[in-house]
Amino acid sequence: MIPILLKVLRTGIVTEPAPAPREDWRVRASQIQDEILRLLGRALVIREVDAGSCNGCELEIHAVNNPYYNLEGLGIRFAASPRHADMLLVTGPVTRNMEQALRIAYEAMPAPKLVVAVGDCGRDGGIFGACYATCGGVSKVLPVDVAIPGCPPAPIDILQGILTAVLRKDGRR
Amino acid sequence: MAIAALSVVKPLAGEAPAAFARVTPAQWAEAARGVHEAGGRIVALWGADRRDATGAFSVYAAYATPDGLAVLDLHVPEANPVYPDLSGLFTPAARMQRAIRDLLGLAADGADDDRPWLRHGTWGEDEYPLRREFDPAAPREAVRGPYPFVRVEGEGVHEIPVGPIHAGIIEPGHFRFSVVGEKVLRLEERLGYTHKGIDRRFQDFTLAEGYRLAGRCSGDSTVAYAWAYAQAAESALAIVVPPRARWLRGLMLEIERIANHLNDLGALGNDAAFGFALAQFSRLREDWLRLCDAVFGHRLMMDRVVPGGAAADLRADARRAIAALAQRTEAESRALQDIFDEHSGLQDRFITAGRVTPELARALGLVGLAGRASGQRLDLRADFPVAPYDALAVKKAGHPGGDVAARVRVRYQELFESLRLVGEIVDGLPDGETRVELPDARPGAFGVGWIEGWRGEVFVAIEAGEANRIRRAHAHDPSWQNWPVVEHAIMGNIVPDFPLINKSFNLSYSGPDG
């Protein structure tokens, strides 16, 4: 136990400040009422769905939970069930083999059903494009609020994209 | 050796030690028996539509033999599109054969299992994406039917379906558990959910461009894939890349291994309810990714290994920064390993969980990191070393235990060895060019690449077409070999240990789904 405590003390707190929102990543005008945003408060719950990514985006989504970005420190956490989620964070070009599962997850979510597409594939199919096996991006299947570019986007960009979806232009929730 | 006895065996150019032979159906079956008897293994199995060139389809098998790779090409006529089954001898061939059926319409004669694998009703039963007449852009209506899982009968047996969407931030796939109480009697995997049509998509690129797609087959292994692709392209073009480029590739591959092993060690601790491990190891991983971003311009080093060399170079200050981080990571990880070893709760979860004995591993063809943790001492970096490994004497990791504890131990061993290699590479990095121009490709030129990624062997084969385009490229993930073994590893364990056991293999979905 003592080595663990010493390691924790020596490491200290490495968390860095959160970024501001990026309006140019917004795909559709927010339909969320201020009231709902206030209700969400600081307790946003995300369901992540890999809709056929190469797993690069998953690595960087995992990274937003590391001590440097400390997503949970902002009151944002990932849930196992879409029924507990305010936001669907979707990666991949949406493979035809995942299309149905993605729709079911979306339908299971309660309002406000925020959707954030992660990465170049999530935005428009990326290098995989649209073909017999892929839909060519999340917006082909679901209404997307914010699309985060990058292959994969860096954790700071993923964090910024998530915050863009839930923050107003002035940075308040 | 059965392969050497074949009449026309021609060596392939390039880094990977490889020979190519066209065979008859009888030789195909005989060679498989010969390789099996000599203790060889199947590396990859794929097909191509070559009707316009040879009047027939081709099915290819790549075997690992003591002399290197043996690639066999069997012509399969359109009128009778069958070839002799290999899954009776080589377990990993079963799913690859099902994929060939789905993508190309060639059937393995004598195979036990002919259920679709990659085709989930999203394209027609009688259309094949890798045939030339297939139009990838044509609109298609999905026809999804039930998938016939193997049922386990008996008193008190019930099924737990999991996925394709799993509980965490993980790739999608379906697991069907048959259980009594908490004990797992049987697990059946159904994968293919992330099938992106990569093999078909390669045909839209030139040989010079395809590395970008190869590097996105499985993002966690982007360097391994890009290097295997570059080797295959250079093999087809019969070119040699400068020493400095090879050393840079080795440096990036070892950093990729370090970053993934740090990730997994943290996640394995976390899956055994030791969140401290995740916090510490994910911090160390982030340090490496930030350094990669600063040095190579990309956190995961995507698109930095290219045909002809490396699209990155190192300045003296970057070399010092890498050596310093390697030293710090070593010191911190040694201390963390002591904490792991002394943590009785953690060891209680790790020891005996998900055991794969060396005999079972050998019979099922387990490869890579998981194979080495089950006594299979295979590592291309030591067995067939290319530069820079030929100058570094890579020490193979290994453990006969075959349980989660062994897979954790092997990760630590490999982490420390890779940290040593990184230090040696930045010290001994040769001077000179990092990239050469690519010559034009001869249509029909064929090449292969074979790289020991952090998870296991990544294999790529390329055939060049007209105007430097890719006529056919196939990228193979070691997860093809290892996924069926996970079905065995979980037997007799309890359901709540599955996430831990699964994570200890940490296999790719995207890689084998293609």
C-alpha cells in the first residue's frame, strides 16, 4: 500500500485546463433549449459507439479519460447503456454491418439525443468513403450535431468537440 | 520439406524471406500436410479474381516454414469454384475460408463450417465484392436473417448474447455465451461488424498511395501494417530502402509496441478493479504519444512508414528526448511491476484465468504476444530479423503459463526489451537518406511483407496492375489466428472474468473484419 501512496503523491495532479468550444465544427444549429442544458448541468453522460472505425479513434477517446485530460473531472462520463446517455459519440464510416445496431442505440437514447461524429470517417467516411460495406459517415444515418475532424482527432480535439455540443457560444452551459 | 519439392518455386524479392509457387489441387493439399507435419503454420489465406489474366480465380496460402514464407497460388476455375479445405489441418483457416466464400465465391471443399462470416446480409448471397463485375457503388437493400449459432443443450443451460455494441469504449462484435450459473460452457464469436471493404478499396489506390489505407486496417497497429505494406510494395518493385529508413521504421514499430503495452497493462489492472494502474499507465502512454506528435508529427505515427522509406526523420534533440523518456518509462514501469506483483487481489484475478496450455496453443495456431505467453516462442524480429533487428539481437519474451498472469508478464518483458531497443536505435541510427523514389510497377508484379507487430504477425500481399495501380492487395491481421483461441480460453471460467481474459489477448476487430 505504501508504494502505491508514494507513487500517487509523487505523480501529483497532472490535469490540464479544458479547451473552449469550436463553432466551426457544429453541423446543425443546436436545437437544445437553454433549459435542457441547465438540467444537464455538469453531468453529461456519453455512450460511445464504434460504427466500424479502425480503432484509432477509440484509442484517442480512451485518452480523454487519462489524467492529463481528466474528462470525468469535468463531470462527463461514459455509460454502458444508451438509455442512460445524453450523447452518442460515434466513430467510423458506419459500416453497413453496424448500421442497424447504431440506429437501435440512437432510438434507445432519451432526449436530447446529442450526436457527435468523431474523426474523418465519422464525418464523411474518410479514407473508406461510401461503398458496398460503408455508409460514408454518421450523418448518412443519424442527425449529427458536431463533427470532429482528424484521423484520429487528438484527445484535446475530442474534448473540444464534446464541449462544443453542450456549451453555448459564450462558453456557458 | 514439401514446399521445396514443388517443381516451380521462385524466390520473391524484398525484405521478407519468401518464395512463391503455383500449385495443382493435389499439390495444394500435399503441401498443407507437409507444412503441418514439419511444424509450420498458416499465416494468411486469401483469394483474387484473375479471370482476365489467367482465366481463373486464384486462392493463395502463405505458410511460415523454417526457411521463411511459402506462398502458394492455386488456380480455381469459374465453372467449378472449389479448392481443397485447409481447416482440417490448420484451425485458423476456417474463418478465412468463410471470408473467401463471402468476398469471392470460392468454396473450401470438405470444410465443416460454411456459414457466412463477413456477409451479414448487407450484400446478396450470389454477389461477390472481389469479383470484377461487382459494382461497389450500387444501392443494396440489407436482408438480415438470423445467424445459426451452435446451441448447447442440457439442464440449466442458458445463453447470454453480448454485442455487437459492448459495454465499454471497444470495437463491436457479438459474443454468444452458453452458461450454467456463472460458468461458461461455450463461447461462440460472431465478428465481421466492422467490415469496411478494405480489400476492394485497395484497388482505388496506386502502389505508392495504398500505405495510408493499410495503416488504417487496425489503428493500434498502424506502423506494423504500413511497414508490412511498404515491404510488399518494395518486394513487388524489387527495390531496397536506405538503412536510415529501416532503422526509423524499427524505432516507430518499437514505440508502437511500448504505447500499446502501456495501454494494456493499465487496462488489465483496471479490469481487475485496480484503477491506480490505469491512471499511471495511461499517463505514461500519453507521454509517449505527445513525444510522437512532437517528433514524428502524429501521435500514433500514422502515414510515417511509406513505400520507399520513411516520411519522418530525427534530429539530435529528438533522439535525446526519446532516450530520456525510455529511461523514465523503464524506471516507473519497474516500480509499477513490483506493485503489480505484490498486489494479492490483482494476482488472484490474473493467475489461472483464461488459461491456454502450450499444447492447445500449438494445436490452434496461437501467434504473437498471446502465443509467446503460451510457450510458442515465435517472434519474427528474432527468427527472421530484418534491419535494424539484425544488429540488435532481440531477446524473445516468453512464458509457459498461458493465463492472464502470463500475458501480463510477457507484456512487461516486451515493454522492457522494446525500451532497450529504442535506446539502441536512437544511439546507432545510421546517417543518410530516408527515402528513395519508386520506379514504375510491372503489371502483375507480386510482393509480400511480414512484420511482427505488437499483437503478432501482420502480413500484406500486393499484386500490381496497370499504371502503378493496385490490382489486388490483402492485409492480414494476427487476430484471425487468435480469436478462435479466445473461445477456448474462456471455457470453464466465470462470465465476470471474460472482460479481463478478453483484454489480456486484446485482439483487433477492425483488422480481421477488413
